[in-house]
Amino acid sequence: MNNLNSLNFSGGPGALPESVLLQAQQAILAVPEVGLSVLGISHRSDWFAAVVAETENNIRTLLGLGSRYHVLLLQGGATQQFAMVPMTLLRGKQSPAQYLHTGYWSGKALPEAQLQGPVEVIWHGGACDFKRLPDDDELSFSATAPYLHYVSNETVEGLQFKRLLGRDDVPRVCDMSSDFLSQPCAAERFLLIYAHAQKNIGPSGVTVVLLHEDVLNLVPADLPCFLDYRKQALAHSNLNTPPVFAIYVTLLVTRWLLQDIGGLRNMADINQQKAALLYQTLDSSEGFYQGRAAHQDRSLMNVVFNLGNLELEKKFLAQAQRAGFSGLAGHRAIGGIRASIYNALKLSAVESLASFMQEFQQQARNC
Amino acid sequence: MNNLNSLNFSGGPGALPESVLLQAQQAILAVPEVGLSVLGISHRSDWFAAVVAETENNIRTLLGLGSRYHVLLLQGGATQQFAMVPMTLLRGKQSPAQYLHTGYWSGKALPEAQLQGPVEVIWHGGACDFKRLPDDDELSFSATAPYLHYVSNETVEGLQFKRLLGRDDVPRVCDMSSDFLSQPCAAERFLLIYAHAQKNIGPSGVTVVLLHEDVLNLVPADLPCFLDYRKQALAHSNLNTPPVFAIYVTLLVTRWLLQDIGGLRNMADINQQKAALLYQTLDSSEGFYQGRAAHQDRSLMNVVFNLGNLELEKKFLAQAQRAGFSGLAGHRAIGGIRASIYNALKLSAVESLASFMQEFQQQARNC
């Protein structure tokens, strides 16, 4: 693989597996089973219907998802879901939906929900600078909320929930954009899960939505068709021209997860090893590298840390870039360093980064 | 070029130029100037900002578009624009917007507009089975309409307006999805033009919107952010993660239009030659091939015709496929045959098709 791709720690769009890139590359000139460029095949072709069906089916298999759920492949990213969810589930409601504000991305979901109906924010993580997530005893889950919304992994701050939140008698809605298919998840305990593809499962331009069939009966009649989960589900994600290439690449990634990795349990093992190695590097640095997130809430996807001063961080990033690493600058909202270690990033790449970090620390001490 | 791609007459997503496919293929492993896969480069990178800026600039140059217009690159296809336009320009209005119903696609725009406000349909093309477009003296343009909406080219029926519609004192909104950048157009005589990419200018997954700056002041305050033209314009199409790959390929196509073709006047010449050859083949077939559209409204992009009976059409399609042609089946809504001859389809491919049609006719007569 191109060495630079293998050391791409970008926060997203993230690196994709080498075998997927090679197949995608071939498909640009000719999809093997069709003979045409993937960019010029009709979305109404039998081939594309099979692509959508297999992608849906692979996601079902990976998650053990039953037939009462629809798998949709939409456009517009998580941002579109920030609006579609409350348009569908919150409009006209008296009782507020409950939202957790745990970081940058859950914060983006709030104003979009507030446009549609009443919202109660039951955790204001800003008070602790989004350095930790709440315990259950800090949260008061209402029995009358139309739904509970949270973000499973905050990419900017590097926080990840290690447990299911909420009550079984209130529908759960979760933005899993940055840890979807990185580990097994109890998908059927949610009413709705959404995840844009560009972290773990594909390129930007496509968003996966898992939808309990009950949602189809809750859609208001006056929504534009493309914002209507029911119409999208009935059209099998082909209501209007879908992003064919992005969906095809997502199919290739789900095949890779099933066939090369062997499922989400294996994927989770690999992801845990990768994260453990980096956090260990932070913890054994005697404060040279300062992890941002509280230990119990550390993300397996985004390892966020600082080096004490901006000058040193700048030097770290420049030297890392010269060594072939990319994407390590922290999110523009908070700065610092962020190593995003999504599915496609190999343990060997993390080992290289850990070595680099140790050497950089040694070197800095010797100056 | 892969011979099958060069004979792809698909109605959309359509074929792309060979040189674009080769560059896209290379970018899947490594964008030359970055060294990373285009699928794993951050949308906040300097490289991607330059991609967006150059794409915008190329479109401005091709159309001679002034600085009072914004060029947006959005998701959701024309279908999203069917809703965004009336959400922005029609909500709360008393006077109806005027719409022309000239075929399948303009028909799709109607219910989306009617959800948002009053609509007057000033042309019901269904009465003549969408076989022709209206003359000016059949249309009554209101001076008080918030805007006039029409579709410049109907891909399904093969109808294309050869003139500008409407009054200069009422804003024009046009869906140019299927003939955008296929010929010069008086873009500044419109308030808003939209076009999904997957006919002439790129893969599916990205939509170009040209927007007069006045629109920015008309956006209601309560729209979800991704449906807000103002927020999208201020964010330079990077409000949330855009479809990086689709935009990159669109950039490559605009470069091809500027550098290889030499601008829209040249592109129009080529497109006129292609269409003339096919329509001539229909007209000289003594009724064997029956063109669908009235002569004066014939589309330069989609040549739609019948062969008199379904059995013969089936035979035509099967034999064409064996000869390497693809995408010739008419739209599922009306059947028949459709040869879509978008920008990237070469004159030589059209010559091959015309020869095939003549031979098929000869053969059928000899049976």
C-alpha cells in the first residue's frame, strides 16, 4: 500500500483498507461484473440493486439486525439526520426529547432539534470542558420523552460511551457516525441509529440509517420526499439518484469486515489493541503527552492529547509529517493532537506512531 | 478507453471522459499533489479548499458568471432542490409561483413545491403526452409570481427548451440537471440554477447550485442548516462533510471542458453534431424509427424514439447490447429507446450507433 495512506490518522474522511482502494480503483474504469465504469452505471440497473441489497444484508449480518429494521443509505451526512430525526419524532410534541451535550458533534445536533420541537439537555458537558462523560447517576432519564438522543463517540474530544444509555421504555436514537461497525453493538435496543460513512465504513457522501419499522408510521405527511424515512425505506434507498460510488465502496468495506476481518468481534479486538497501545504511550510518558479524556471515557477511535505547549505541538506535527504520518492535527475547534485510529488503520501503523512518539519525547528531553 | 464505457448511452449517471476516469483512478490510491487517497483526505485540508475554489472558478469561467452569484456544491440531487427552492422563495407567499409541467422531472418538482406554498401550473404537458413544449403564446407569465420554475431539458421524454422563458421582472429558477454545461447559457438571467452532476459534469452525489446573492437575504430563519442557502454559501459548500470524491471528479470534468474541449461554445458544437446525426437517422428511416419529441423541441441530450412494436424494440436492445452499446433502454416510465448523448459521449460513438441503427433497420426489412 502507498505508505502515506497506511499512516493516515485523519479524523475523517478516514483511511480505507488497501484492498478496498484497489477494488475501487479498478471499478473506476470497469466494475468486473459489468464492464462499465462505476461512475457511469445506472442507479436503476440490476447491478446497483444488488449492490444496495448486499450492503444492507452485510450490515444486518455484522450487527445481527432483525427483519423489523430497515437499513437506509442516504445523503447529507449526520447533519441531515440531526434534522430528520426531530422532524419525524419531535414535531408537535409537548414533552421534550432528551439530548446529551457531550462534545462538539452532539452540540451541533441541538439547534437542529430545537427548530423542530421541545428539547431538554440532560447533560451539559461544557461545564467540564468536555473532558469526561456523565455517569448514570448524573442523568435523569424521563419516562415521557419522545426519545433520548446521544452521540456514542465524540471525535473532537475523544470521548466514547462504553455502555448503553437510557430506559427501555423510551426510544433511543444514537449518532454512531464515528464508531459504527467498529465493534458489536446492541443495535436492536435503539429505535434509530445513524452514521455517516467517512470514518469507519466508506468515503464521504453516504450515511447509513438503521430504522425500526415503527418509525415508518410516525412520519409527518408534509415532509419533502427526501426527508421522509418512509418513502426512502419503501424505495430501498433509491428514491432519487443515490451516491452510487460511495455506496459501492461502503459495500466493499462491509465485505472486508466480514471476509477479511471476520466480523465485529475481531474488529473490536484489533481496535482495542490499537487504542491500548496509544493510551499506554501517553500514560507512560510521565506527563509529556497529556491525554484529554478521562480514563474511563477514552475513545477507541480518537486519541486526543496535548504536549503542554503550542510550540512543542507544532514541532511534533511537523516532524510527524516528515516521517510520513498525516492527519494528526487536532480538530480546529480545540487544537492539540488527535490520532484517529478507525477500522482501516492497522496495528502496525499505530506501533509506528507509538515509536515515533517515544523517540520524539526522548529527543525533546535531550534538547 | 474501455470500449464499453465509450459506448455507454446511459440516461444517467452518464459516461465521463476517459481522461477524467484515468485521473480519478489514480486519485483513488494517491492524489498526485498530496500523496494520499482522495477518499481519505480531510475536507478541511488546504487541498480540498483549493479543489472547491477551482471548481467554482471553472464554472464561473465556463458560464461567464459574475461575482454577484454564488456557486454551491451540495448533496441530495435535484430532488433536494425541488424542496429547497420553495422553502426559500415560496413559504408564506400569497401569490403563486409559476411552474411548467413539461415531463417526468418537472412533474416531480410540483408536489415538493406545493408542500411549501401556492403553485400555479401554467403548462400541463400531459394533455399532449409530453410530446412537445409550449410556445410563448401558450404561456401566461404573471408579473406577481415569486418566481417561475421550469426544467430546461426533460431527459425522459427528450424535450429541450431552445429559448429563455419568462419575464425579466420575475425571478427565473431553472432545473438544468441534464443540460448544464452542455452549451453556453445566459446564467445571469436566472435567480437560481441547479443541476445534479451525473449527466454532463460528474458522478452522482453532488449538485451544483448557482445562486444570485439576493437569495441569501430571503432564507427563512427556521430552516435546518443544510437546507439554508445562506449558511451553505457562507461555508463555501463545506458546512458539513461534503462528498469529496464527487466534487473532485466534477473539478476534473470542468478542467476537461476548459482545456481539452475549449469551452462551452465548442462543447455545444460537438453536442449539436451528435444530436443532428441521430435525429437524421430517425428522419431518414421512413418511419422505422419514430422520434418521440416534436421536431422544434428535440433534446440535444436525450434522443428518444420507438420502433413501432415492443417485440422489435426488445430485439433492438438485445442486439445493441451484444454490439457493445449500453444504456439504450428508455426510462422505465415510458419505455422505448433512449440514446443519451451527454458531453462525454464522443461523436464517434454516435456514428457507431447510427451505423448500427441503419444496419438493424436493413436487417429487419430483409426478414
